[in-house]
Amino acid sequence: MKKILTAAFILICAASMLNAKSKNKQFSQITAAELVKEMKTGWNLGNTLDANGCTGLASQESWGQPLTDKKMIDGIAEAGFKTIRIPVSWSNHITGKNHKIDKAWMNRVKQIVDWAIEDELYVIINIHHDNYTSPSGIGYGDGFYPNMVSWNESMLFIKDVWTQISKTFNNEYDEHLIFELLNEPRLREHEHEWWMSDSCNDCKYGAQTLNRLNQVALDAIRKSGGNNSLRFVMVSGLAAAPHSVLDSNIFKMPQDTESGRLLLSVHMYTPYAFAMQTPGETVLTESHKKEVNATFEQLNEKFISNGIPVVIGEYGATNKNNTQERIKWFTNFISESKKYGMCCCLWDNGDWNAANTYEEKFGFYNRKEQSWYFEEIIDAIMNCF
């Protein structure tokens, strides 16, 4: 009897070890450029896990979006998207020392990530709306701010949060999971919050500080070992703006323990007058297209040609009741970016109705019905592939 029990125990242990091993995913032998090409085109689960107006699980509906379920994610894959960017805010979910993240919140993030992985999507997660609102006065758990006055709190927040994310998301995930260090890190409440200038000393120091914060984040990820030693990681300059990495020589990619695993992340609502400004311009011109195309050319020359692929983490053109002009804009944007092997992730905040204002009308996907408000625009994107 004793021998039988011993044998049974060995079998149980062996089965447990096999099950644990089966959960581990092996990275494919794929380069960063090949990865971005495989990512093709993406969509953002905006104004959901990034909402920071309140704490707890209720926060994901606090900006007016419905509770995310598996069907919503399935609809993204069925539409032809190959990548989903899941913006996540963390500072409103800190529950203890060392920036301990609420377990229920981390589990919820993991649930949505896993749904997307099941649909064979590439998934991007990040630190999103955790940029502190003021250049001074930052306290424990308030997030980060890219200046030296806020260095200690910012550094500890970023290190602790990425350490916990890396512990949760490691060996169970292969190259289909991508980390983005920081979303639009910028000098909030500064006259150059969105437009860096080398003549601005605060901007210079901010860019230098951001280089250091990016290094802290990457080091925390790599230190977790396992698959995270190979994880592909997206890195942004100030405000994730193209000009902050193109027009300035201050921005530097962090030093990595692995070669060829870093991607540049930029956001493009270009040209501003057509894509975002209210009221701005509603008709797409040749000049508008030239501005978009020139930005892609510059990103290619400075980064892609030098072995650093580019992901447009957010892009879009707000609804100005000008669907046909937007179709032209999207067709040009995706076809031109594709020439350089970029992946572009459509920003979707769920707000599409432009009856009263054009401001931030970046809604595309009816998440409740799993249908599209502007199916012609989605078709225009997909027809580029």
C-alpha cells in the first residue's frame, strides 16, 4: 500500500511539473522588425483600464465605457486587427507599501490580456495615465513626473510597478505580449507640455530625466528574468511626439541587456489641424498628406533604417462629420506607414457622436454590439493589407 501511495504521489508531482511547464511559452526566433510586421494593424481599448477617476474595479467604467468582456475582444480579432493595445493606469490602484497594486486590479488586467492572447492577438500593456499633474508636490503613489524635483518618487513608482507587472506577466507569455514603458510622458502644466523645444531648459532636463526613467523601467523588466529577459519593449520620448525624438538629439533608447528587443513608440494625430484640432480643417489636402508622409520618412531614416522598428501606439482623425475625407486620411496613413514596416494602433475612446463638437471624437467600435460606427473606415484600413 505504501509503495502504491508513493508511486501515486510521484505521478501527481510529475503531472504538476508537466502542467507548469506546459504553461511556459517559448519565444519564436523573430527579429523586432519581423515582429512589428506580424503585428500589422492594431486597436486601442481606450478610456477603460486607463481611466483614473476613481479606485477599484469600478474605475474601468468611470469614463463611460461598458465593462469589457470576451465578446468585445473577439470582435476586434474578427474585424482583422492583429494587435490590441490595452492602456492601464496603476496609481489609483496602489494599496500598500512598495506601491503594492490591488490584487483584484492586477487579476482583471490579466483576464483581459489573456482573452486577447487566446484570440492570437499581439498585446501591448503599459503605464498609462500615471503622469503626475504638476511639476512639484508629487507624493507616494502619485505616479511619475519627468523632472529632477520628482525623481525619487517617480523612480520608485516606475520600478515597483514594473516589477509587479513583470512578475504577473512572464513565462506564460511569448512574444505576443509587449511592454510599453510609459504613455506620453510629459511636462504637464508646462507651456511645452506637448511640444518640446531645445531652446527650453525644462524640456532638455525633462528629456534627460525621461531617459533615466525609461532605463529604470527597462531594468526592472529585465531583472525579472525568464521570458521578460527577451520581452520586446516599446520606448517613448517626451509626449510620445514624433518631433521629440526626431528634432532633438537628447532622446536616447535605454541600454539593454539584449540586443534588438526595443521598439520606438510614437503617437500621430497628424496633421493636427485635420486630425485633432477643433474646429480645425475638415477637408484632407495634399499638404496634409505630405506632412504625414514626411514624418514617416524621417522616422524611417533615423530609427527604422538603424535597426529600431517603430510602432505608432496611437493614431486617428477625430470625427468632424467628414467620413469620406477621413477615409482618404486613413488610407494614406496606413498605406504609407506600411511601406516602412510600421504597426499603427487606432485610438478608440468610444466617443463618436460629433453632433455638438468635434473634440476627441475617436469612437470607432460599438463595444456593446460588436459593430463599427464607421465600417467604411475600418474597411479602408484593412484594404491596405
